Amino acid sequence: MTFPISFNALAIEQPGAAVSRITRTVASLNRDEVLIRVEYASINKMDPMMARTNRFQLPVPYTLGFDFSGEVVAVGSESGYKVGDRVLGSSGTGGGFAEYLVTNQKRVMPRGAVPAPEASTFGIAFMTAHESLVLTGDIQRHRGKTIYIAGAAGGVGHFAVQIAKLYGLKVIGSAGKQTSLDLLKKLHVDHIIDYSRQDVVREIMNLTGGRGAEVVYDSTYSQASYDVSAETVASGGEYIRLGTPEQLTAFGIQDMTSVVERRGATLVVTDAGRYSTDPVYIAQAGKLFAGMKQGIKWYEEGKLKPEVTQIVPFGAQQLQEAFDAFASGSNNVGKVVVRCALDGGGVI
């Protein structure tokens, strides 16, 4: 690889603007960086939101896509990787919706036997579910108990279902679209609730003898979901929620702490982002990557599978349409990924 190199990226020129195709240039690499030919990058809930608001204040024009898979094509002088390594990773500053990506070597890891489309879902969605349930929630304490997972067919939710079952919990999951309900059946969810036709709280109370679920996990960042899920946790149970109080305020969502406490349960707030911002958690960041390695091992053992439900072609209009569909809730089943380069090396 000869520097400088130029490549196509799908970017937001200004917050609120439609996705456009731009050209970026990489002049050189720092000694601890790698240049990756991006094969796939997955869409997460933060991407459409960031397209509208640029909440992280990235320099404009900014390219989204925070988790990816690809091939190392150039390395810095002190990189532990070599050209040709197939990797997956997570970028704290986006950049995945592009033909190439520069990132610190600490942000990537070998993807083992995980195919490129599925590998692009580990860096955010799987990692978030694992951090919430295993690291913060210490889910192994709850083996044999019942967990209600709101948004169980979503990107984070469908990983949460599989992790909970791996740790021996009985899973209640809810969904409102047929495609979502079909995915929950495929994941062998123990009890499926169709919230478009059924009262979620009543169904969970019936399933649990009126007690409620001993563990509740809500990763939706949705007021409507929080309003329901907070009412389903059992006395003495734990309500695990994605969304810090600051994030809820920014999104205009009410904090349901009083409801959880009224039910005699404990609120557990999780946020994988703190491993990049809070010094206490920065020192523990290795746990996140150990968790992703565990996820790769589970995949190789046939115990966990990312469900890729759509592959979006590399194009500004196609990505914008995918953002719009995701934001409206019409295409948020499993994982939607963007194909950024042809498998095997040819860049689109």
C-alpha cells in the first residue's frame, strides 16, 4: 500500500443533511494504527440519530458506522497486526461506512471463523448486550430465573436473548411485527408476546404467577417501552436499562427509577460508552474485548449467531433510505449491515 490513498466514504455534510458520497484521503499512519479495507459496517440506533444531531460533535463532514469488519491492508511501525489479517472492531469516532478506515490497533481483533457480514455486528450490538448482562448485570447469578427482554428482536435485543439463554435463564420476549415475531421463534424464546395484540404487563404477570420477571432488560431507549417494561419487574428483582440519566434527558425520555423502586426492585444502569470516557471504566476496557472474544468463541461453537436481516449496498441514497427505515422502526429486526467492499479485495 502506497500513501497517500484516496477512497469513497458516505458522509453527513451537516447535521440533518442527507447522506452524500465524498472522497477522503489518508496521508500516513501513526505507529499504533492500522488501515483496514472495510468489508461490512453495521447500522446501529445511534447512526440515524447522529445523522440528525451529531451528538458526539464529530468534525464535519462526518462518516458514521461505529462497528465493522474488514482486512488489514497497511500497518504502523508498532502495530501487532500484519497485512492480510481479517478483523472486526469498534471505532469510537465512526468511519465505518467507507471503503477504508484508519483506527488504533486496540480497536480491532481477529474475527476467527466469523463471516464478514456477521463480524461487523460484534463491535457495538453484541458488545453492548454482553456488557449490560454479563459485566454490569452479572447475569450468571440469575441462572434458572425468568428475564423479560424488551425489544428482543432488535440489534442488541437478539444478542441479549442468546446470551440470557446461554446463562440458563428463561426468556420472555416481546415484538410487534411479524418479522420480529418470526425471529423470536427462530431464537427459541421461551415465551413470545405480540405487543400489537397483547397486553405485555398482563401476559408477564400471568406467566409468572403475578410476581413479575425477576430480571428485566430494556435496551430500546424508548419511552413507550420503558413505561411498560418498568411495570413488569418483580419485587426483589433487577431492572437493567440502557440509558444514563444524562442520555435520557438528551432524548427527552423520563427516568423510570421511581416506578422500579415502587415495585421493590433495583435499577441497574448500563452504558458501554463509559469505557471510553470514565477513568474508572477506561482501566477496565480490556473486559469489553474479552467479552467480544467470548462472543467469537460462542459463534465458532455454534452457540451464538448474529442475525443479519438485510445487506445494504454501498451508496449514499441506499444508506439514507436504510437510516430512514431504521429510524421509523420499519427495518430494525436483527442486524442491518452495509456492504462497503467486495469480498476478496475488489473495492466497489
